[in-house]
Amino acid sequence: MEAAWKRSAATITIPTLILWSKNDMRVTVEVGEALERALKEAGRPVQMKVYPSFDTDGHTLFSNAKGFPIYVPDAVSFLDAQLNR
């Protein structure tokens, strides 16, 4: 996955927000950090936020209603900034 993201970093042109939870049991935070680095090295606009551990698998933070109050404000803020609201 990391290699694919690094390759795609050169073609991504839109601002990118990377959200991660420390205890993601499916994909390590280092993969997200590698993507962030690759995007920065390619001169792309990118922001990354790593949240504290969530439940038993942080990967579910973004698909569990209990996680919405945690990450949605950051996602909305990012979108508002990108849309110049």
C-alpha cells in the first residue's frame, strides 16, 4: 500500500487531509506518515492529523458513529479552509 501511495503522490493535485488513529490495527500510522512525506516532497498541499487510540481498533474511528464527534470537526474545518469559507 505504501508503495502505491508514494507513486500516486506525484499525481495528486488537490489538497489532501490524512486522518489516522494511533491504534489502527489494519494500517500503521507510519504508512500515513509516508504518504504525507511523499505528498510534501511532491510539493502537494497536505495535512495530517493523528488521533488518540479509539476503541479496540482505531480504523473504526471513521466508520463508527461514536467517532464522528472526534474527527468530523477537523474534516469540516479542512474543507471550509479549502473552499475559502
